[in-house]
Amino acid sequence: MFKVVYLIIKAGIFATTSINAPSTKILFSKFGFSFCHEYLSQISYIILISLFKQDDWDIYSFHINSTVTSRFATTVITSRVANRKDESKEIEFHVQIPKNAFISKFRMFIDGQVYDGIVKTKEQAQQQYTDAVSRGQSAGIVSSVGRTMEEFKTSVNVAAHKKVTFELTYEELLKRTHGIYEMQVHARPMKPVKDFKLDVYIYEKAGISFVDVKGGLSTKALANAITKTQTDEQAWVHFYPTEDQQKSCEYCGEDGMNGDLVIVYDVKRDTGLGDIKLTSDGYFVHHFAPTNLTRIPKNVVFVIDQSGSMNGKKMEQTRTALLHILNDLAENDFFGLITFDSEIFHWKRELVQATSENLHLAKEFARNIVDRGATDINGAILEGARMLNAHPREGSASILILLTDGDPTSGVTNPQRIQSNVKQAIAGKFPLYCLGFGFDVNFEFLEKMSLQNSGLARRIYQDSDADLQLKGFYEEVATPLLTDVTMIYIGGTNLTQTNFSQFYNGSEIVVAGKIIDNNIETFIPQVVAISSERKVNFSKTTVLQRVWAYLTVKQLLEKELLLSGSEKQKVKDEALQLSLKYSFVTPLTSMVVTKPEGENTQILHKPKEGKAPQLHGKLPFFQSLLEK
């Protein structure tokens, strides 16, 4: 069976190629395409680039292996392909990886030789790719394909009756959103594969609270191809579909599977400092997501673009999302609505409380937003900042959210000047989140402006669920728990970001760094933040030190057994001092328990191996602990 391979290329890249050219029409009709120009996307040309017979080569093995440790995922995709023909063939390797991931290794094994990819600068890599193409050679390059994935493509010429193995490794720090970590694995071997395996192993020392499997490949015909196992700290997910299953599922066909498996999980948490992992060479990673915190009331202003380019579906989806969001406001929240084109329109000039009456009136305003005019982004954001600055409220968190689909075309239009104006107006008091609708928007401008103001930018894709994308983003920031979060690491260096404007329910703050001279004894982590009621200090200044002290005492006691004379006494004294400092009951110390007047005082000793515990006085509580 012949397969047409085509490339969708953004308009303007190949200016000399016309989709209306007679030669193009003839080429399409030759292979059975009915030419319907009115249905082609305005931004894309479809360019026929090659034909090949897929039956000429065989993918006899396709393995995906992911290992997740401390929320860091390393995934290896290995595809083994054989050229069954009597002549050399071009064989393609085509996979999709998460956008947040970094490819760290790519290699090909051909006829006993290993060909490794080498990381170079972006300019050098692009030049090498261009040079290879100009010589008629195949080369690999990564490009974006949709909301969450990027695709990696390459091909290689394989001699007759020879095999090639492709091996791609990518790494990703899983982000906690809505209370879960989510790892997306895309399975698209390009053919049904006899030996297809997807294995995921998760290890979390803090403990795994749950693990689940979602995605299109987890339902219906493929559900029984999944096995899931979980212990306290580990979890395994295996996905082994048969060849027949790979053809018959919802996301399957003669070309095999083309869908996602999504593994979601969370870890067990405490109410304090969080989870700190150390490496033997002195690096640490700190995951901070405390539980049982009280929700902070928020002040939020929505700044909505209603310029002419928002007409039709975009405006309709924005109205729908806004109605959902208004439903989710709590009564102790305050909010404001601004729409803008070349002018600024207020629902109310000041923030109002989210009472049922105010929400009802705000929804009426939202239902009547219509598109018109140009785009004054500068004036709109500055007005939103003014409203928040005019409403200081102790014990609350302020948030500014902009939704736009275009470039500034009215008022101040210079992006750098707008960024400067916005930064000055916000002055570090609250975050700015920018939602860019579609691909015409200047996303780089929005992203920089958000990052300058402790926020982030998110692209909203023009799909049927755009209103759900908008609502989903809002839910990520809907429940602030802490503000002005400062991560402090005495004895730490080479730290990643340590200051965060807000911490939201269901999210997580991650900081990494290095311990100076690998000295755990002087390393003291601390988190200072503002909660709904007061300034809070999350501190386990002794937790890492106690681990260090515990191990040191144990090792000193073991060492003492091997020594004699003055050396023995020196080690014993050192172990004693640490035992006293950290209040450890060791063979060198005892615990004195003072009870109410009239009851006996007890002394708890650390028993020696093989002897019963010694208790002076009666203390059933300690006795029961020792007997467990």
C-alpha cells in the first residue's frame, strides 16, 4: 500500500510555491486528491514531498521506557527497523515528545556502527541541517506540533537486508498542576509492531499517594493491555498491546497506534518544609507543597480584548469561559472586569465583592461583550493595575489576567515601552498572567511582560475547547494559599529561583542548588511566606542535620568498637557530644522522663543488642514502644 507523506508548512516559508499553480493541481489530482481550495487553511500550504511504500521496511521492535525519580522523568524510545528489500531504502524515525522536555541523547545503530547526535548551538544545528538538505541528505530536526507535544523526525538510508536502531532520550521535570503530576507519552510507531512495550517506573521516597492511567490509548479496546502496580514508594505501569489491538482501537488503524498514554500520580505530603532530596556530590532538590493551608481571598481583574480580530468563535468562547470563571469566585473575593479595543470599558470602575447580586450583574455584562475596534493593550493593562493598586486588602492576593489575540495597534504600540510601563505600574505587587489567543498574537511580547511581573504566559489554542482551556488556566491560579514566598538556604549556592509571588493550591514550588563544600551540618533550609492570617515560617532547620547526626553517631559507635586506648575515648566523646546535642538516646545517653508530682520519674536507656530494655520505674507508654 502506497502512503502519501505531506508536510504542512506555514505560509510565507515557500513564497515561490503556489497552491493554485496548475502543476500543483495536476500533481494532487494524479494521486486522487479532489482540489478544494476553499477548505485549505489560510496559514498553510500542503506540499507533496515524497511517496514511499511502507511495506518495504518493518518495525519489528518499538520500546518506550520511562523512569521517574523525584518527579524527574527520563524516557528512552527505541525503534528497531529492518529493510526487507533487495535495495537500499530511506527509513524514517518520527516521534512526539512533551514540549517541556529536553532531548538529551539521540543515536542510531547501523551495521555495527554507532552514530551519536551532538548538542550544538541552535545556529550551528540549523546550518548543519540546511547544508545536509542542500546536499540531498536526510537530517533530523525538532518542530512544534500542537499544544503539548513536539515532534522529532529524521530518516536514514539503510542498505538492503540491513537493520537500524533509533534511540532517543528525553528528560522532563514533571510539573504539579491541579494536585497531580502528569506524564504524557505519545505512542506512534507508524506501523503495528509485534514487539511493542511501554514501561513506566516511578520511585518517590516521600511515598506515592495514588497512580492512575488516562489518555486515548487507555480506554476501550486497549484497556486490558495496561497493567498497574503500586507499593508505598514505587509504581509500575506496563502497556503491551497486541498487533491486532494496535489496529482496532479508537486511535488506531492500518498504520498502527497514534495516541497518548497519560500517567498521573501524586506523592504523600506533610504540612511543613516539604521534600528535600540530596545527592552524594552535594546537590539538592527541594519540592515545596504544604498541605492544610487556609485559602487566601483574592482580588482579581480580568482584562479582555474585544478588538475586531476577536470576532466569531473566539469572542463566543471567551464569554463562555468568563461565565464559568465568575461562577467559581468565592464570596470573600473581589473582582473587576475590563474590556478594551482602542478604548477602555469598565463594568465597574473599582473592584467589587463577589456577592451573588454582583456576580449576576457581571454575567450580564460578560454575555454582551462584542468585538470591535483596534487593540490598546498598554492602556488596558495599566487600568487593570490601577484598579488593583486602588484596592489594597491585607491578607489577600491580587492577580491581573489579560486575554488578547493580537498585537498592540492603538495607543502605545511599542512593545518595549509597554513592558516598561506595565512593570512600573505593577511594581512587583502582584503577578500578571497573559493568555494569548491563537497564533497571530505576539506571544514573545506577552511572555516577556508576564515574566517581568512574576507571572507567566499561556497560549490558548483555537480549538473547540478553547473555553475549557481558559477555565483550566484560571483554576490553576484560583486558590492562592501563600504570597511573597521566599526560599532560604543557608549553606547553599548555585540556587535556582527562590522568590515566588504566590503559591497556589494543587501546585508546587521546586528549587535546586548545591550545598557549599557538601557540608550538610551547615545547610539550613527555610521558607518564609505570608498566609491568610499571618507571616509563616516553614522550617526544619534540624531535619537534614539530624539525618547527618544520626548517621554520624551510628558510624562513630561502630568505629569505637574497633578502637582502643585514647583513640577509642576520643571517638566515644565525639559520639556522646552529638548524642547530647541532638537528644538521641544512644548507648552513651539516657532519657529522663519527669512525671507529675507523686509519680515515679523514669529513665529510658538504649538497650544493647540481645538484651532486654532497661526501665527504671514504671512507664507503660515507653515500654509499649520498645516492645513493638
